[in-house]
Amino acid sequence: GRRVVFMGDDTWEGLFPKKFFRSYFFPSFNVKDLHTVDDGILQHLYPTVDSGEWDVLIAHFLGVDHCGHKHGPDHPEMAKKLTQMNEMLRSLVDHLGNDTLLLVAGDHGMTETGDHGGDSEKEVNAALFVYSRTPLFGSGPPEEPETIPQVNLVPTMALLLGVPIPYSNIGEVMAELFSGDGDAVSAALQQLSVYHINAKQVDRFLQSYSLVAQDLPAEQLQHLRELFSSAVEEHTQLLAQVQGTTGLPRELESRLGSLIGRFQRYLREARAVCTQSWARFHPLRMAGGCILIASSCLLCYTVSELAASSHSFCRSCLLYPLPWVLVGALLGLAHVFTQKGLDLLLVSSWAAAASQLGFFWHWWGRHPKRARLAGSQPPLASGGLRQRLRAWLGLAFPMGILLFRCGAMFSDSFVVAEARVAPFLLASLVMLLVGKLHWDGRLTVPESPKQQLLGFSSYRREIWYLLCLVAMLLVCVRLSSFFHQCREEIPQCRPSVFLSPLASLRNTRAKNLFYLLCVALLAGLVYAVQSWLRHYGNLNSSDPLVLFVRWGFPLVVLCIACYWAVASSADDSLGKLQELVQVAVVVFPRAVYGLASVGLLLLLCNPLTVFAKDTRESAGSIVTPYLGVPSSEVDFLHVIPQIYKRMQESQRSRLERGSCRATVAAYGLGSVYSAALVIALTLLGFLLMLLHSERLSFAFLLLFVEAFVLLHIHTCARGLAGDAEPFSVPWYAVISWLLAASQFFYSTGHQPIFPAIHWNAAFVGFHLDHSTNLLPAVLVGANTFASHILFAVGCPLLLLWPFVCEMSNSQRKKPKKESREELQEVEERMMEMRLRESPEKFSTALLRLGLKYLFVLGAQLLACVCAAMILRRHLMVWKVFAPKFLFESLGFVVSSICLLLGISLVMRVDCAVSTWFSQLRLR
Amino acid sequence: MREAEIRRLLAANLLCALSIVLAALVPAFFVDGFSVLGTHLTWLCVCSVCVATLNIILHLVLKPSQSPKRSSFAHKISRFLKCCIYFFMSCILFHAIIVLYGAPLIESVTETFLFAVLLSTFTTLQCLCLLGPNIQAWIRVFSKNGAMSIWESSLQITSVCSILGAWFGAFPIPLDWDRPWQVWPISCSLGATFGYMAGLIIAPLWIHWNRKQLTYKSR
């Protein structure tokens, strides 16, 4: 009910909108602007003071702070500013009435450079100046005033104004201001009552706080409680005495004094307890966590390198630490029992640490043996050394980019600008890749002697393909920057128009246009996926999954389109249909959820998209898988003549060769694995698009295109580099894949800050009612980490894609004519079946890929954690580093789970292929 | 022979570096209020023109590459025209790449284009001077063991250094120091310039130290 007048910094407007009786806000953002705020205040200050229409007047002068930031404390500007403030105070004092209290307080000090936000002595100390026309202190002012915590201002001000102390206050009143003008006893009595009120309030707060949160230590609470109750008891006794008799003032005064002391002690201890348990960091635990993450990263790296060398050793290495987990858990339990209370976190971290120790010990124990083994053959060792050196140099460039990325986590500006940093690094990585390939001479045709003579060399033809891909990638990366959300740290940034839902568009024509574009885009995506599958012959069988791809996908698109139509239509235009719309808004998304889950289930049950035509007659014949595209535009309907033809051919071949060789033609066997992954990705993509606002589907299109282009670049670069190891995925591919993932985190309209979360996603398909918190959490999480999910599930494609693309290359050389292939040609078309040739290698390759992915993810997480730990006293920690850390760690969890899902999907396909083969053999 | 050539290279490179320094200092006497940061566009123009003319003059004086066999007047003219077209195309290409790397598309087009011109003078123009409008020779020079003389090695080093410098120049842009040189494209062009100068100085030294290993193929 009091009239609060404010003048100064316009940040207050955001903090307390419409709370002031009257206010004069001035822009405060520009640190270089020393005078706007101050001059504005000075203009209004004296008239307002004189008018008397206020109970509290807050004047927030900002010039000194800005001046400190800009020039530092020892600058002539600062002297000017301080003089101005002095003048202001001097004249303000003349304007004050007799019943006015003037408090001049600084919210912080400054360092030698004029900055603040840390916890150094100079930064956290500021002056407090109290002035009133009427004498405040009974006795003379104290010689050396004590330091007063800032929280004490709150209860003091509240009680002086005659309003209740705010509920969550833990400060202590400044008793000197309550001494009044009477004698010592009455002053003490007044102070006592003030202390009593304050103590009661703090006690109430601590009571209710300890009921909801357990972070205050129990015994200390108990102690406080006792202190409080005894003080209150004595207080009531004393009051009764005072009313009854007017005893010796001297004795009374001393008793009053001691009681005040007890209240003071209570308040101070309460504050100490609170500050201790609230602003508490566990440096030991933080360091421990960092070390755990770092050693996990190291483990991922070593295992991924180790798996290449020897499989069995690797397996033993991985199994060996398992008993150590138990040991670690026991150790953790023992540790926990020495202290009280079971801490699950501690136990699990002990277990993890012990198992990692076990692994490293085991690995180290084996390592010298290997070294000795290598030492027995000196020439090989030196060659190995040189090779290793070269390998290290090759690693340097993708790792350098990763290093830049991790280093960027330590600067708040770079975290703020990460939406631009990730694409920049991705583009650099790809350009570097091309440059390196060129530098190594991989792009040029091996020079003929004649050309060498001239010093000329010409490019291979594939280079144009590669360059086009790179250009496409760069264009995708650039276009994706149109979908960014803004952070408040960059005031000139405008959020992308694509982020707002279509319903918010006023212009009907634009709305319709965008709607049609979005739907066309969905249809195009389905068409692209279907034609890709058809191209690789995965759409020929009549399995439920294939049928789902043929008919379910368009249905899903239809549902999404209907949902968008209903959701984006204007609310009032439909009138009577309102109820129908309400139903439709819920039904269509649910239909999409249902269809997508049916699709995923089908994918799990029978992930094979192979169409087999059995043309054998006798059992025990050799199986030659017929791979790849149907010879003509074979459609499902035209299969019968094909079979006939094939039967003829096999008959003829049998006659010609005189052997019992027959064929089983299996369409799409060469890309079973990728087909399953592509189908899963498309389904997930539909789901995630549904959760985003309509126009972000453009961003998703870009995502799919960019992933596709990245895969092709990877394949192409690998073909050009002539890698000897087809089963290992190079680091640059993994890192670029992850960079793209974080790039699209931003390009789907997200930022690692809480206001940027798309809460709308929780209500897609659920109309404002959630029984549990789980479902909305899943929906919002899926929305936030959409790109993490897609890229992590698609990660195995990095391994599979080069095998898939193998065919198209060989086919260009020999168009069609595939009925009778020589054995060699069959070899050429093995595609993903090459993976099946050596199952050991296949599983190792999958493991290595997963570990590499985890390593890169873990390195990013480690950088984030370290940044949050080291900079925990930084000015921006709660604005930038802590949210970034939270988002990054959640993203890590989501990514690793999805990575596991993707890999297990591949394994599932592998199992299905095995059973399929065994069935063929049995028949 | 080799020593003398390295000395000539060093002298030429030092001249180039000196010209850049002068381009930053001298115009202040003629143009009012000229400074590298304040009137950045002017400086970009001046610097590119200076480096370009000096390079062409040096090329004409020193003649590091052998002169073409046919040297009719018409041939020279066509060569010159080709060079111009190549230079212009490289400017456009650099501009496109810079925009794809995240430079603003519509705002500050002039700045971006002048930056592209600067980069082209540091890289393409040198190629043109040394190798002529002969893409194949360029390709050859920018691959491992592709350089055939110390001039070409120097070309390799300076070009790579200037592009690296421009790349590193992008790093301070997001920082919140509020310095005048953090504005696009000042830090990048400064980075490119410093990279170029560093390349100019490093190249002769590197060649000098590695002169044993550097065995150029004879033509």
C-alpha cells in the first residue's frame, strides 16, 4: 500500500513490472554511456522529493558502475563522476524532511580494473551511508562501524516502513536505527521487540523451508530451534516483569542487553547455517567428477584404438573390470558407512572409478608385453613409430577443430555465440578435409611421365562431384542460420520468423503459402525416402514393414498436414465447428504417435526389407545373393515375368555350366542395414517435426539434406583417399557429424537457456491436461534435443554408407546386364554384405564407431563441466555456463541413449539377416 | 646461386611487408582523419592497391618465372585480360566463401567484397604474377612436393599464411570486449594482413633453413 517511486536503471522494469507508484526508467545497457541515467535521475529527483508524493524513493545511479567498467577506478572520469555524486548528496540532504531516512548503499565494490562479480574483498565490500535529520543514535556514532551484511537492509527497511518482513528474509535488523529518542531502557525495549519480530520471521521461514528441502543439516537446525525457544521464553518473562514492576533500570538494562545478544546470536547463526548450505560448492566432488569424465574419455579413446589391433585382447580388457565394479561399490559403501546416510551417487562413482582403474591397470599390464614383442623386431618397430607419427599428424587436424570447439566452452562470449561457432567450425573442417586431400595429391590423376615433364596435372573427375557436395554443404550450413533463436545477451538479434507458429501469422495468403510449402516439403521427404529405398531395391517385398513404408508414410504425412491445418487456422472463424476442432487438435497428433510407434514396432519385429526370389530346385546349392537394383523399373506388379525370365536364365546357366548352381535373387540385400536406419530416422523425423512449429520443418529438411551430403562427402573423400581400412570410420567424419548435430540444435530454434525451451511441445496431442510429469518431460525433451536424437541414431550410417555407395560406383562402369555375373563382379556388388563376411570385424567396427562418437561427445561435455567448475564464481555463471552445462549434459545422455538404440537396431537387423540366411539354407 | 636467390627473395618480401606498413601510415598525411580502424574501407583499398602494384613491379623487375616462349603483343594482351578475369573471379569466389562462412549477406556488402579483394591480392594475384593464368600450374603448386622453385615455395607459404590469418581473425568477433577492431571485417582483414606479413618473413627463413631438403625438380 506504500507509494514506491523509482528512478534509474531500466533493468528494474523487467524485474518488477508495474510495481511502482511512479517510475522514471532510463536505458542502461550501453556501458559506455556514463551520463544518461544519472542526468535523467537528477532531473527528476529534487522535484519528486519536494512533492512528497512517496513513501519510498529509489534512485539507482549507474554512472559510477559504468565508469568503473569503462575507465577503471583511477581515471579522471571517475573523479568527475564521484564529485557529481557528492554534489548530489549534498543538495539532496538539504531537500530532506525531518522524518526522512537517507540510505546510500552500493550493491558491490570494484576491483583495480573497475570490474566486479567475483568474490574478492574489494568487490564484495561497499559503503553504507545512513543519514537522517533527527538524531539516530542514542549515544555518539561508533568509532569503527561494523560491517553489515547486505541482507540486513531488507528487514530494517521493512520494519522502518511498518510493513511485515518479507517471508524469505534471513537478514538481521540494524538495531541502531531503532533506538528512538527516549532513554536507554526504552531504546533497548524497542530494539528487543524489533529483534523478536525478526527472529520469529526467520524461525518461521526456516521451519517451512526445512519441511520441503532437506539440505539444511538437522542437528544445526535443532540447535537453532533451542536457541530461539529459550530466547523467546526469556523475552516473554522479561516483558511480564517490565509490565509488573519497574525494577532497577540498571539490572533491567543489562538483562535486556543480554537478551538482545541472544537474539542476535540466533539470527547470525541462522544466517551462517543458510549461507553455508546454500552457496556451497563441493570442490572435491567436482574435481572427482571431472576426473571421472576425463578418464572415461581416455577409456573410450584407448578402447577404440585397441579394438583395431586385437579383438580378443579387447574383449578381455572390457570384461576384466567388471569384478572391479563390485569392489568399487563395496569401497563406496564402506566410505558411505563411515559417514551417515546412503548416497547412491557416491557409491556409483566409486564403482565407476574402480572399474576404470581396473581397466587401465589391466591395459597397462598388457602394454609392456606388446612393446617388448615389438621390440624384438626392431625394423618393424621403427616403421611403426614413423607410421604412428604420421597417424598423429593426420589426427591433428580434426582434433585441432575439436580442441577449438572445447576451448570455446570456456569463454562466455563464445558460448553465447555458439550458434555461429559450430557452423563455422564445421565449414572449416570440411574445407580443411578437401585441402588436405588436395595437398596429399589424392585429387589429381596419378601423373603420367609426359605430364610430369610439363609439370601439369589434372583433376580426377570425382573432384567435381566432391566440390559440388562441399558447396551444397556450405549452402546448407549457411541457410540453417536463418532458424536461430536469440539470447538476451545479444540485444540487436532478432529471432527468426520461422520460429513462431503459423497461427500467429496475420496475413492469410502468406499463411496459406507457408502451409502448402510445409506440406509439400513433407511429401517431398516421403517421396525422396521411398525413391531412395526403391533405388536400392528395398521396396519390393510384401513384408508388413515395406507395406508400411509404402502406405503408412503418406498416411503419417496426411495426419501431420491435417494437424497443422487445424492448429494454424484462426480460432474464431470456424464458429460451430469449434468442438470438432478441439477434438481434431488432439486426435491427429495421437494418430501420428500411434502410426509412428506401429512403424517402429514393425521395424523391430521384422527389420528386413529384402525381397527374395527363390529359383533353386535342389537343396544344397550355393547361394549367390543377387544384389541391388532390379534390372528394369521392376515394380512389385511386374515381378512374375521377371521370375519367369530368371528361371529361364538359371536353367540355361545350369545347362551351360553343367553344375547344380542356381540363384536366389534377393533385392535390397545390399542395403538392409541402412534401409532400416533410414526408415527409423524418417519416422523419428516425422515425430520431431510434429513437435516443432510448422515452419521449422524447413530446418529439418536442411538437416536431412546436410546429413545426406555429409555422408556422401565422407564416402567420396574416403574413396579418393584410398583408405586401406574399410572398417574404421575416420575421426573427421565423427567430429563433423557431431558438429552438425550441435549446429542443428541451434538451427531448430533452440538455445541452451531456459527461456528458449519450446514448452508448446508438451501440448501436442494433449489438451492442457497431463496426469504425470513424465510425458510432457519426454515431449519437451524430444523437442529440445531433436537434432541430437536424429544424428545419434543415424551415427551407424557413417560406417554403412561407404558400403552402400560402392554399388552405384561400380554400376556406372557397367550399366545393367547383371543376369550372369562373374564371381568377381559379385564381389564388387557385395555392398553391406561385405560386413557380413567378417562378423568379428563388423561388430568391432560398430564398437569403435560408438566409442569414437562417445569420445567426442565426452570431450565436449568435459570442457563444459570444467568451464562450469573453474568459472563458478564468474559473473555469467548462472546466465551462461550453468545452463550450458545442464543442456550439454542432458544432450550427452540423450545422445548416448540414442546411439545405443541406433547400434542395437543395426544388431537387430544383423540377427534378422542371419536367421534369413539360415532359413534359405534349410529350404 | 641458391643463396643469392634466397637473398633476392628476402629483399622482395621485405619490400612487400614495408609497403603494407607504409600503406597504413603514409595516407594519414594526405587524407584527413585516416586511420586503419576508423576509415577501414579506404585502408583496404589503399593496401590492396599498394600490394598489387608492388607485386607486379617486383615481378617485372625480378622475373622469377621464365618468360613464355611466344611473346607477341596480342598474346600478351590476351594473357593480361585473362589475368584480370581470373582476378575478378577469385574475388567473387572469395566473397561467396566468406558469406557461406557466416558473413552478413546484405548488410556491409562493400566491406565483405573489399575484404575478398584484399584476400585475392594476397593469394590470387601472386599466383597470377608467378604462374600466369594457368590453373593447372596453380593446382600443382598447392600440393605436396609441388613447388619447383623458391619463389613457388614462398608463394605457398604466404598464401596459406594469409588465409590462416583471416581464419583466425574471425575468432575475436564474438568476444564482448567492445573494441573497435572487433567489427566485421576489420579483425579478419587485419588477421589476413598480419598472416601475409608473417608469411613474407617466414618464407625466406624457412627456405634458408630447409635448403638442404628442398630439392626442386628441374623443369
